[in-house]
Amino acid sequence: MKTLRFSLVALLSALGPASAAPSNPPAVTFTRDVAPVLQKNCQGCHRPGEAAPMSFLTYGETRPWAKAIRQAVLQKKMPPWLADPHTGKFSNDRSLTQKESDILTTWVDMGAREGDPADLPKPLKFVEGWNIGTPDAVFEMPVAYNVPAAGTIDYQYIVVPTNLKEDRWIQMAEVRPGNRAVVHHVIAFVRTPGSKWFAGADPGVPVTRQARGGSEGGSGEFLVGYAPGSLPEVLEPGRAKLIKAGSDIVFQLHYTANGKAGVDRSKIGVIFAKEEPRERVLTVAATNNKFVIPAGDGNYQVDSSFTFKADGIVTGFLPHMHLRGKDFEYRVIYPTGEKETLLRVPRYDFNWQLSYYPAKPLVMPKGTRIECTAHFDNSANNKSNPDPTKEVRWGDQSWEEMMIGFVDVAIDAKSDPMSLFREKKPAGSDD
């Protein structure tokens, strides 16, 4: 009864002054109170065909999970949002407001009643199989990949021609894994005409980086990715990514054997910008691949940085580590010497690889440096640690580690994207 009384008081406080509260408050119901919260915060994932294991579209689907919902809300596990609330503001913040939390917990405490069906809000309309709406173009693996039941699977790379006859600007993009049970992640890169990256690889035929001479020939431009917890790439009007005419999409596929053989045929969908954008969005990375995490170390620090060689605007962050990842932080040092912390993820979770979009543009003048600091827990206290008795280095597989601070950057659409990475030499200067 104490829990129920607390939830009711909290909810009434959120809804209005205590003096206005009736002596017998109306029951919190699914149809009137809970359904709108689920539509706003949950149904994007909790519906058939999406990542969540259960659907919350109807009362009948939601009611069996009432106690689990209450626990997840109180523990702030759902909706997943890992950013420190005291550092930065983000436009895609998934966390519930206090009022929304109180509605859900009070609903459960009061018996999880259905309510009057007439109170139900109008159902949201979803495009089956996509979160971005109906794509303008879909690029799909032409042949399914057979994932074995056991063993280590090297990253697979598959070249898929776009057959685009003209340059196209991409407003939205989404990866749809064909089999989430075996697909750990997918990254779609744009390979421009003339690139030597995987030169000679037959379209549609899986190859490994090792089989094609490592990373010889550079790489492509990051278009969109999928990993547990990730969302589609949705850029605001006036910003877009570019696919040049004649480009290919290179799928990087990370499969994980789970004891049962599976088949995958992943695809990506894109929506074209309706007009030429003012800014082009690129994904850069502050990376450190030279670390060695000692066996048993519970708080090993790794740092990385990226320096802007031209002006840019930061539009997103995506920290990436593996199973020993503990926390991640982005800081900025401006040319003036001023310092600022942009994002803290105090409890990194490999199962929820989230992007964070600043609520306001973060202008980065030329010479600005983004610094990243990550800590790794390679001790026995880390329940996800594959083996705390071994030192850990950089590697593709989940039992190895990575340290990457991805940053989305907007630049003038007509400028050279390579200007972000290297300064333009004055005319007549020596090479």
C-alpha cells in the first residue's frame, strides 16, 4: 500500500495542485492514460516485426507485461537512454518524463485496468518493415548468407551496385537486418566510382577483408548502420548525405553464431531529399586501436581525439565499444582554449548502442579538437566479460575490443569533404 500511495501522490502532483485533487481520484486506465505514453515512447520498437520481443499496440498485448513494465520504468531501463542527464541536451532523448513514469507505475499499482475503449487514441500508422516510411529505393543483398551454428565468422563484405544515373541526396536511411538472431551489426558504406576499396570484388558475393588484402584501398563513406538499440538515420530538412552517380553500397556484416544455423538477407532503404541541401552530413571517428587492456583491470582508460581541419557543425554522437565497455565521454577544446563536456555515458551497454543528437547545433570552428575518453572493465566483476584472465586488444569480434567515438558533422554542401581531415595547401606550395 505504501508504494501505491506514493505513486498516486506523485501522479496527482504531476497532474495538478494537491488542493485540486479529488478525494477519490479516477483510476488510471490503459485506454485514456497509458496508450498515449506507449505510442510516444514505446511502440516504435514494441510492435510486430521490430526489435522488441513483445508488442504494446493493444491492451491485450500489453497487460501480461504490466509488472515488467513497472519494474523497467522504476529502474529506468526502458525506454533505453544512457546519457548523463546533467550533461548536454539531446533532441532524441528517449527517457520518460516524471509524469509519464508516474502514469505507467500507477496504472500497474491500481490493477492495470483497461478503461473505456472510446478513450483510445487513434492508432499510429506504421509502414510494415520500415521506420522511415516507404523507401524511395531499396538496396538488398542479392543472395542470402548462410550463418553457421558455431565458430568465428569474419566480417563479410558484399558490394551492391546502386545503378544510380545521377547524384542523389539522402534524407533518411535505414538498415533492416534479415535475421536479428544472427546479425550483430550492419554498416552500409558508399563506395564512389573509381575507388580501389574491394576493387575487383564480384557484386553480391561475400568477401572478407583478409581475403582482399586487408584495408588496402581505403574505405567508403559511412551511410547508415544497424546495431542493437540503433535507430534509422533521419536528417533534418536542409541536411543530407550524398550518393554519387554510379556508386556502390558496400555492406559490412558482422554475424555471430548462436548455436543454431541461420540465414540472412539484409537490406537498406533510403528516402531522397526533396531539394538540394544546404549542408552535407559526414560521419568521422575519433579512434584508438593501439591499446592493450590488462587482464583483471576493472577501470582501464583509453583516449582518442579528432581535430577539425575546417569549420563544421556536430549533429550527432555514437560511442562504440564491446563487451568490456564501461563508460564513454566526449569533450571539446575550442581554438580559444575553452573546454566543454558534450556527452557522458556513465554506464555503457553493448546491447544498446545509441546515437545522441544535440538539441542545438554545436559549431566547431577550424582547429577545434574533440577528445574522447573510455574506460573498460576487464575484471571478473563484469558479468559480460568473456574472459577476465586475458589481456584484450583491438579486434572485430565481440570478445575483442574497440574504442571509437563516432561524430556526425555537417559542412557546407558545396565544400570538399576532405577539408575536414586535411588542410588545403596554399596555391604554389610544395607537396
